[in-house]
Amino acid sequence: MVKYEGGFIAADAYTIPEPQSYEEAMRSEKCEKLKQSIQREMNSQLENGTWTMVSRPEGVNVLKYNWVFKPKSSPNNIVTDKDFKSRFDVKGFTQREGIDYNETFSPVCRNESFQVLLSIAAAKGLEIIQFDITTAFLNSTLEEEIYMEQPEEFEVGDKTKIVCKLVKSLYGLKQAPRV
């Protein structure tokens, strides 16, 4: 990796090591940049009202969470400090069908549908743009009662007695793509 005017030139997407856990991220040489990235993600969660803090109900499945860290580079393969991305996921693989969720599916579009849209746009002289909604899953309200552990470093009160009740969807939930 070579320093380049405020960024780094990466040979490929895997040149910058990705921390595999929160603890590893805090020990990383990019710790400060990752902390800023984590703070941006938590601010997004709080601004969207993703959860409320409640007393831990008895007999419910309290899901664990996971941090995913990915360096992102621009099209010219330069990685800057703002390109350190953190995503807060819930470990949905511990959800129980019929209790934590009832139905799952992920909407997909067939290639033929894209071809039709592109053909219409070309015929009418329309411009097509692509964009990413960074908090797409956080805008979906959950119908089920789902509880999650409090994120470390962001705990409120006694974490053994207080949990997060999810109000909105999070990455990793089985029903997230559906809602």
C-alpha cells in the first residue's frame, strides 16, 4: 500500500486488513478512523430510532450483535480515511422461526426486467443513475418483538437487565429484506 495525497493506493480490495471483531478494531493501527466510523454508524442507528431500551423480559430470545468492518475504495482504488465503514448487524441466525419471525424473502429482479427498463430508458432518451441508500434497512418498521443485547461501549444501565427492543429492521435479521 502506498501513501497518496491523504489516502492510500490499494492494489486490491483486500489490501487493508478488515478487523474481524470490535476488539480487533480497537487494537488496529486504524483504531481512531474505525472509532469515527463506529460512531457514525451508532449515530445513524440512534437518529433512525432503531431500538428502545427496555427491561429484559423473561423467556425471550435476546439476539447477539456483530460489527462488520469494510474498507471501501473509490473507482480509482484510493482509500481515504472516510472510507472506513462500520456496519452494526444482528446475529439473525439465532432467530427461531414462528417465534422471532414468520416469513422471509428477499426481493430480486430478473435480468429480463433490467433489460426492459434499460430498453425503455434508451428509447426515451432517459438517464439511468445508480445510488445506494446507506440506511435502507433502518427505515423498515418491525412487526415482531425482537430483543438484542446492548452494544458494547454504548451500554445504558446494567446490560444484564436492560436490552434493546428493536423497533426497526437491522441487517442480519431474517425478516429484514421483507420489511
